[in-house]
Amino acid sequence: MGFKEQIDKSRLPEHIAIIMDGNGRWAKNQGKFRSFGHESGVLSVKDIVEGCADIGVKYLTIYAFSTENWNRPIEEVNALMELLIATINNETDTLNKNNVRLNAIGDIASLPQKCIDDLKSAMEETSKNTSCTLTLALSYSARWEIVEAAKKLARQALDQKINIDEITEKVFSSQLTTVDMPDPELMIRTSGEHRISNYLLWQMAYTEFYFTETLWPDFRKEDLFEAIVDYQKRERRFGKISEQLN
């Protein structure tokens, strides 16, 4: 029996976050340039999006480009931006076919204008889809997001639109880029790295982590389903004890 058949559909994680890692190493192992790994990684994204839509995962957020990635060699950054534009243009019809809505979080204004324009267009074209929301974290940093949220609340306090004592966790969360989605229950990171790399720090306070040695271009639906089966074997207590849950 495959992992898909082992999944309890009544206990699916509503939101899965993924750190797609290992494209460069995968390409190097094959004697190719890093850009070849990024291109091959797009196939994995397509497969995982289809897998999520197929079994009923409502939100999928993938770490596509961090603010730290701007520090990579300019040739690689340019190749990534070109790949992003091409992928958005080529896959919008596929997203509509699978009833997937495209979303984006991060410092979007820092992206090349062509990326911004194509991203907005694709988001508009898929805005009515309801099966799954695919969020691209682009030029994203969790610390950047938290600082921006703090600035927003500070401005509101200075303008006397909010009292400092009224700032709660819920109010703070309302200023984050993920305000319209639930916190992720499961975070998957590929390639054997065991860290979260400045990704959704506030949102992942109670997220279950799943790390796999598989490099991202080799990660497919069956790997996703295996991660979900592993997640469903865990007891999520949120500070309580087992007896309280049972």
C-alpha cells in the first residue's frame, strides 16, 4: 500500500510550508550548472502542487527566494528571476486547471518590474480558484516581516488609532503577510538541512517539522504523502498532556 492510501483525509494538515533545498547540489552531482537544478526543481513544484490539490490540502507555501538569496552570484540571481517569470507565464493555465489560486508574500516591490507585473497578472487570473492556495515566498524574510508588522503597529499607535495595551498576539498576526491563511501545521525541508532559515518564524511556533535527505528536484508526490503520514503519527499537544487530549 502506498503512502497516499495511508493518509487519513479527516486529519490532513490544512497548511503545509516547504523549504525547497538542494537544487544546486543536485545539479552539481550531475555535472551541471546550478541553474539546471533550479529548472528541474520547477517540475517538483508542479508535482507537489498537484498532489496537495489532489488530496485536499488547502494551503501550500513554498520558500521560493529569500532576501538572503540576493547575495548569491548575480548570474544565478538573474537566472532565478528569468526562471520565475517563465514559470509564472507557463503555469497559470495549469493552476487554473487544478483550481489552484496563486498568492505571494515578501518584499515583492524589490523584485524586477517584469516579475511583479507577471505575478500580479497570474494572481488575478487565478483569484477565483478554491481548491488550494499556492503561496510563493519571494524576497521573503521572517525577520523582515516581523519588523514590518511592528512598524505598522507603531505608526497606528503614534496616530492614536490603537492603544499599546490593545496589541495582542492576534492583533500582531493581523499585520503579517500571512493574515489570510492559517499557520502551517507541517513544514517540510529537503536536502538534509535541519534549520528553518528565517522562514515563517512567527507562524511556525507550533508547526511539526519534517526533514528529508531527498534533494528538491527528486522530491515528488509520494515523498509528500510520506511526510503527511509521518505527521499524522505525531501527537500535537499545544502545551497539554496526552491524558487531556484523550
